[in-house]
Amino acid sequence: MKTIFYYFSLIMFLFMQDAMAQTKIIAHRGFWDTSGSAQNSIAALLKADSIGCYGSEFDVWMAGDGELVVNHDASYKGVKMDKATVADINKLKLANGEPMPTLTQYFEAAKKTNIKLILELKKLSSVKLETEAVEKIVALAKSYGLDHRIEYISFSKHATEEFIRLAPKGTAIFYLNGNLNPQQLKEMGCAGPDYNLSVFKKHPNWIEECHQLGMKVNVWTVNKESDMEWCINHKIDFITTDKPVLLQHLIASQQ
Ligand code: MG
């Protein structure tokens, strides 16, 4: 005979399953669209953490002297990332007045947070440099004790494969470029796709296929409420957005 405890446990289990399946929010280049912040700044990382996002995404280049740098574009205010030195980088100011951070400075700040770090390695000029960058990033994350809460993403297939080869087992690594199907991603060893919304609108069946293969699904960069609703309804696991507060309200209103 089933006891009250049995039914209570069942309800709790179903509730937990539902809670665990909830769409998670990744702040694109940190939570930058707010006072005192800037894209890819340390402030944006801390602000994404302070509002309780699952993750904070940021972009990494390797400078000419081998230093790892947090920035989105190949150049900033006329300084080319792949030709710059760490001294050049530290002179650059972000929109909030903060110096452009090196990855070491960024990790130093990240130690004081609990948020997942979603590190995008930009496509570099050669596979050799990408391998060198991946080796340095993985070693640096380990030295800061951050390897348990870092995830890696890249448009470069080579860099993605190198993260899979070199990061500790169990590290989630997603591929950004949108051109591989779920089976190909699985065979590569990815945690799943991290694709532009247009890819999933074109192939909505890929979401279910990924889940059946035991992978997670991430989408970028979703800023419109109607698109956020589409992603939630299609059970996408992670939404990368410039509007994390809007998405938080939307998720809360659906509960
Ligand atoms: Mg990025």
C-alpha cells in the first residue's frame, strides 16, 4: 500500500524535475546594459553574478605577446588584438572607464563570484595559435581553481576540438558555428550546440534530437520577448541574452 510519504515524495520529485528543466540565463558579454557597466568588463561579470544569472559569457583573444585578453572584436580603438602587448591592452579603457581586462585579471575577479563562466575563444589566425591559446586557457582556469565552473564555446571547430581534448573530463564545451547537426556534435564530444536562434527556427527538431542524445541546447543572442517565449516553449536549456532582467521576469511570470 502506498503511503502519504510515497505521494509526497513523488510530487517533490516531479517538482524538482520541473525546476531542473527550467531555462537558464546566460548574460551575453556579461550584464552590460546597465549603469556603470560595459561589454566584457569585470563590472559586467560581477553584475551578472549579482542578479543571479546562471552564466556570464565573455570573449577571449590572444594578444601578440601571447597574453590572453577579454574583448570581442579583432581590434579596439585602433589597437589590433593579435599585434598588441599586455601594456597596450592595459592602456585601453572600456565604455565604463575600466581598463580592458586580461584573462588573468578577469579570473582573479571571477574567484569572488559563483556564476558559471562561459568563455568564448575567438577564431585566431592559425590552428597553431588556437591550440596554444586553448592550452593556456585551460591551464589558467585550473590554476585559479575555476575549472569546475567554466564552460567553453567557439566558432572555430579546431578550437572546440582542442577544448574537448584538453579541458578536464566533464567540462561542457559547445560549438557556435551552426553548421553541424546533433549527431555530428555528439560524435565530436560536444555538450551540445550553442547556435544562433535562426538555426533552431530552421531546424526546431534539432532541439529534441539533442536532448535524446543527452546533450544540452544553448541559443544566442535572444533579446526579443517573443523569441524568448519561443525558446522557453521549445525547451531550450540556455538562452544567451543582452537582456537578462527581461528574461528573468518572463521566466518568473510563467511559473
Ligand atoms: Mg561571444
